[in-house]
Amino acid sequence: MKKKILSVISLITAPILILVLMTTINIINIPNIIYTNKDIAVSSMIPRGSTLSRIKDDQNKYQIKLLGVIPVKSLEVQKVKDLELYPGGNTIGVRVSTQGVLVVGYSEIEINNQKQESPGKLGGIELGDTILKINGEEVQNCQDLINIIKGCNESKISVEVLRDNENLIKEVELKKEGNGEYKLGLWIRDSTAGVGTMTFIDKESKKFGALGHPITDCDTNQPFLIKHGDILQSSIINLRRGEKGSPGELQGIFTNENEVNGKIKTNTQSGIFGTVKDVNILKNNSKPMKVGFRNEITEGKAKIITTIDEKGPKEYDIEIVKLLDQETPGPKSMVIKVTDPVLLEKTGGIVQGMSGSPIIQNEKIVGAVTHVLINKPDTGYGIYIEWMLKDAEIIK
């Protein structure tokens, strides 16, 4: 009899415990700050089985309670009214120089006709590290590093590197090759350039956001630590259509490297940000659009504005397939699928170079295209616009 009672209790309590656990996980994944255009807090982001109530003596702080009883999480609701942005969709040239130099490979050295392992590698320098200083002397570019190593009088050097946002000191023992010069045995890079897509420009501050994901090194996949960067005029010269297993690509050129249209200030997980000289660089006669935060986005029909040829930015139909929970900024906020027959015919879906194309729903900018799925070129990811606005310092 007792076994039957325990069995019945287990059958009843197990689903409840699972529901409570899943609800708790969903609540934890809610960001600490929710942005909204509404006059009241929007409860659509709060899982069923929980309640949202304002904390006394604070207009912006709220508390989520599981089953309306157990406090689980506090959050802040930021009301952002009357924010309008010029939507992008036009291609831009991007040229950046790194702070320090990025380690992208190891190079063996030859001593007495025998190859030996890289001194830098033996000293603990890893691929993706950014070298900032050698023996206390600042390294600003590749030539600086070469000159410092050539000028070393001793084989042992102190190298300051940046790794995972932490400054580390590595002691490296240099070795001399046959020509008598010290060698560090590293391949390094201090700049990169390419073509991407502008997402938005704020008319008042002239701040911009683009790409929707960081600029990363092609060899190490590490984000560039930007010392300075420029936005340049660009033009699409070729389009490689995306196929399953082979992502497509927009190939472009800088049309005027001497005319800088904007300055890049930061390179973050949400894109690149800075200021432009003039909003007229968009050249698409666009009008300001309101912003739609995540509580306003729904799964279903939407559009993107993007450029795939010399005719400039155009709107194309997509579908927002799934909205993803994100507690911290990142380029994978939603799953999107291209449904526009014209875009599918020409590009196969999403191609490299389209990153940053604004996503529009209900006449509001809600996000930007960021990635394509290699095996499903019509499907990819988008980022919530609030992450980009935060890193652009348009909202707090």
C-alpha cells in the first residue's frame, strides 16, 4: 500500500518539480535590464507560473516570483521613449589597426641547419594573444616588434600579452639564427580590412552600429583589440551564391580609401561602433524608424534591408523562426530564415558580407543579421537591437 502511495506521489510531484526547474532556468536567463518603449513593464518575457511586481520605492526595479510566491530574480526596466534610428543596409568598407600586435602563428627557427621550436611558443605565448609590450617598451605595430627584437642585447625578454581580457607577463628566451639575429618565432598581424553592412545611424549623436558581431582574425578567430579604425566608401563587385556546405560571399572594394566617412571606436561581441561624419553616407533616402525591443518582437514575418549589387539597399522578406533567451550580449539572439524568392534566387539566402543588415518588423528596427548556417544557407542568426544600442552607448 505504501509503495502505491509513494508511486502516486512521485507521479504527481515529478512533473511539478520539472516544471519548476525549467521555469527557474528560464527566469535566470532573463537579462538584468529589460528595455521597452511601453509605459508599463511588459510581462510577455516572464515565463508562465511566475509573476512580475514592482519593488517599492523604485519605479524601475521589479521582482520575479516563482508561482507568485518565491522571489527568484530582480531586474530593471528601462523605458526608452521616442528613440528613432536611420536604418542602414548599405555596404561599408572597414579598415582597422590593432592595439599591439596579434599572434596568429608560430614559426620554427633554424640553428646549425636544425629546425627548433618557436621561442615564443616555448615561452608560453599562445595563438590569439595580443602582444602589448616587450621589456616595458610599447609595441604599436609589427615593425615595432621587429625593431625591438633586433635591438635586444640579451636573450631573455619580458613580454606583456593580453589574453581573455587579462594582462599577463611571459618570460621568453630568444634564440639566434645563422645570421646572428635574435628571433621570437611568431607570425603576427596588426591590421585588417573588409566589407560589411551598416545597421543604423543615430541622427542626433551620429553614432553608428554595424556588423552585429565582432571583427575577428581569420586565423585565430579572436576579436581584434582596436586602436583605431575607419569607415570607408565601398562597392559590391561580385556575388558568390551560397550553397549547402559552402557559404556565399559578397565581394567588395574600397572606392575611395582617402575619404574617411566615420571612425570606429569599439569592437564588441555585438558589432563595431563609432561615429560618422554625416548620415547621408547611407545614400538610400531612408527615413528614421522606431526601435522595437525584444518584448515587442514576435516569431513570424519580418524583413531585412541589405545590398547585394550596385543598385543599393532593398527590402527582402524573412521569417523570424525562433527567439532565443539571452542574459548577456551576443550575436545569436534569434534564428531567421530568408523567404524572399528574389533573394533566394540570387544569393541562396544569407551570405558573408550581409552581417549587419537591419531586421525590420512592424516598421521598427528590431535587430540585425549576424551569421549563416553553413549547411542551411537560407537560415542564420540575428542579434537583438538593444545589444547593439547599448554598445553604441545610445542607451545605458
